[in-house]
Amino acid sequence: MLAKIHTRYRLIVEQLGLRQLDVYRVKERGVDVDILRLYDPATGKVVVVNLGTVRESLDYKSFLDRILRSLEEAGIRVSEKRLSRLLERL
């Protein structure tokens, strides 16, 4: 069951046109936190996304919002067409 949940989060990343390289689960101030490394093939940049919590505790919309915020901070733009298609499916 857990593998299916993680696959859904990976699919969200891929539908944005990115590739998920790694997911690390670390402890920050005594709390488990997921840190993702995402690769943008268009720019060749690798972005580190600190979710601030574990993926399972976020709904898909919150997960997407945190990724988009990190991408914006890194100067990576996501196509409006891709984003609107993804939002229709969530």
C-alpha cells in the first residue's frame, strides 16, 4: 500500500516535467521530514525541496504547492499547460 502512495507523489513530479532523483527522510528538530531532489531537464538544474513533513501527511494539493514554491525560489518555471492539466486531475 505504501508503495502506491509514493508512486502517486512521483507521478505528480513527473507530470510537472521533472524527474525525482532521491527522497531522503531525516529528522529535523526531532520530527521526520522528507527532502526531495528534483531534476529539471529543461534547465539542467537540481532542486532540493524540503517538505517540512513526511509526504504521507500532505494531501496532493499541499505537496504540489510546496514543490511549486521551491521551484519558484530556484528560478524554474512550470508550463501553465502542464500545471492546469495536473490540477484538473487532482
